[in-house]
Amino acid sequence: MPETSRWLSRRKLLFASAAATTAATAGAFSRLPEKPVGVNGSESVESIRPFRVDVPESDLADLRRRIIATRWPDRETVRDQSQGVQLATIKELARYWGADYSWRRIEARLNSLPQFLTKIDGLDIHFIHVRSRHANALPLILTHGWPGSILEFLKVIDPLTNPTAHGGRAEDAFHLVIPSMPGYGFSQRPTSVGWGPDRIARAWAVLMERLGYTHYVSQGGDWGAVISDKMAIQRPAGLLGIHVNFPATVPADIAKKLTCGDPAPAGLSADEKRAYNKLAAFYKTGSGYSAMMVTRPQTVGYGLSDSPVGLAAWMYDKFAAWTYSNGHPERVLSKDEMLDDITLYWVTNTAVSSARLYWENNANNFDAVSVSIPAAVTVFPGEIYQAPLSWTKRSYHNLIYFNKVHNGGHFAAWEVPDIFTSELRSAFRSLRPDAQRSVGK
């Protein structure tokens, strides 16, 4: 039985009821099947199954026990974060986690949303599926990254599906599909090699087809951007375009100099030089986590799977480095929000399986891609690097939208949901008429 079955509670609703509700709101971009269908088109009652999160209380009690029993290291020998997360910071986070934090709050939030499992290419994939009540809403698949999860997108679900309640127009509405990547969250963990970005991208195309969507768009940051890029390169039927907030744009000659530790070459524009210097700093002091997970995910996983405080420090380090917060993520994310994500990794025991995606990919995700379908890019000031327009045009040959915004970092939807929502509305607006014309053929 798959690991995900541990969190399945009693099914109060038959899938047929959920399918009927979904079909009632179908718009121009969907062709929902009367019955759930399997990967090869065969009818299967279990093809798409309702899902609820129900973490055993014994798991949460064990988590608190482990936090209390932590053996702490010595304090850092510097006054800044140059050696990593400071002891006082992680001690306070652990104190709050063990004494005041409640997992049941975020569990209830997840269970207020339509969640499902479906088996694709041998693995159960967990996903949230929220359909808009507005006619002609555009289907959108949102993909998270590491150390993020589907929780990154919770703040934008209602603004994207119900724009008229959040300062938007009905014609800006989206239907949302938010999957957990294999080995992340409540999706099944791969037990053999081969689940890299290409395979995930193909699985997402199967998912959208299985849900009955004839036309859709894709969005992502971090791994979500890599997977959206892969989908764009694979060009599955129905994919109209992509939006990424972590674009892969670095030209090959520039990437080579970066990996060699060379100074910025002559002839770069001001934007290109800023991007080069940001990436150079990342390679010098911020990429150790990646080197470990690309080469030794299993080794690092023993500590992350056994020590909740070790896992929290590993993830908090990236919240501090990658949010637009000058190293203080509490300025943009609450303790509860960060601990929701950390606890999700803990209760699903996905520290190792999530890290293996780096081993599977073993490539530089900054390096330029070659995408020819319509693509949109938003550059956030707190991102690892700010992609220059000049580089972006070389990677995304049909660039329909490019914008630099004033706030937000690597976890854009989580940090600045209003800006993220506005960007997606603007980025995909030009594709909606094309979608309607295509559906009408």
C-alpha cells in the first residue's frame, strides 16, 4: 500500500459527487470526462480519488519529544549568519515549534480545499484542484520548489479563482491545479531512479489531460520553473504558455566563467553585471546545500530525517537567504507559515526523497534554455539573481511579458501574494483570446 494511504481518512463524499460538482462549473477550456479515466484512457473508479490529510497524533507527539531531546551544538563564533543559522534563532524557533505551534490549523486549511490522489507513471500524485465559478476561467497548473511545497500557493488560491472579490475582473479567473512533486508532501516517493524534471513535466501533462483540460498554462518558481520550462520544450497538446519567476537565462559562456569563479567579463551591461555578481556570490557562499543534495542526498538525509531541529535549520537557512528580508524571514513569513512547511516535510518524511530531485537533475538550473512557446517572466528583487531582459530574450524566444517588480523574493506567491496574483493576471491575459479561438475550432 502506498505511503500516502496513512493520511487518508474516511471518505464522506463519493468521487462521483465531486466530479459532478466540477463538471457543473466547466468552462470553454475544459472537456471534463463523465467518468474518471486512467492514463491510457481506460475507465477506472480509483483513477482520481478524494484525499484528506490526517496526520496521526502519535507522529506529532513524537515530533515534540524529539524537539525537546535535541542535543544542541556550540554557538557560532561570528556575530552574523556567515556560518549558517545562528543558534539563538533556531533555539527560539524550536521552542515555539515544540510548545506553541499547531499542525492541526494548517491541516484544517488543507482539508478545506478539494484534494485528490491519482496514479501517474506508477506513482500516486497528490494535488489540489480548485475550479473558478467564473465562465471561461483559464486552467493553470502551479508547481512549487524546494524547500517549498504546495503551501506556498495557499494565499493566492482565492484571488486567482475568484478575482472579483480581490480587485480583479471576472475575465482574469483561473482554474487551479496545484500538485505536489513526486517525493514531496503527500505525493508518493519514487523507489527507483528516473524521476527528474523531464519526467515530472510529462506527468503534469498527463494530469491536466486526465482532468479534462484541453488548453492550459503553467507557472513555477525554483523547481517549478524548471518543470514549466521542460513542459514548454516538450510542448504537450493544450499547453498555451508558461510564466516563471525563476527563469533559466544565463548564457553558456557566462555560466562557464561563473562556475570557474572568474570575475565579471568585460562588455556586460549594468543589469548583466549585477546578475553576474549576484550569481557569483551565490556560488561562493550560498550553494553548499545544492552540492550536498546533487552528490549525496542519501547521506544528508539521515540527519534531516532523524532530527526535526536539523531539518528546521536546513530549511530556515534558505528562508533567510532567499526571502526579500535581509536575512530575517520573519519580516515576510510568520513562524507558523515557516513551520507549516517544515512540519510538512517532517510528517511526510520527505527530506531525502525531495533532495534526490537534485541528484536526478544534476544540472545548473540557471543555464539558458530554449523555449519557443509563449513565455512570461517576472523578476523579483529578492531572487537569487535578477534575470536581465537581454539574457531572458535569448532563452524565451516568444517572450510575451517581462516585468521587474519592487518587492518579493524566491518564494514569490508566499511572500507577496498580491503582486504574484497581479503578475499572473497580466502575464496570461494576452493568451486568453487565443485559447478561446482554439477551443472554438
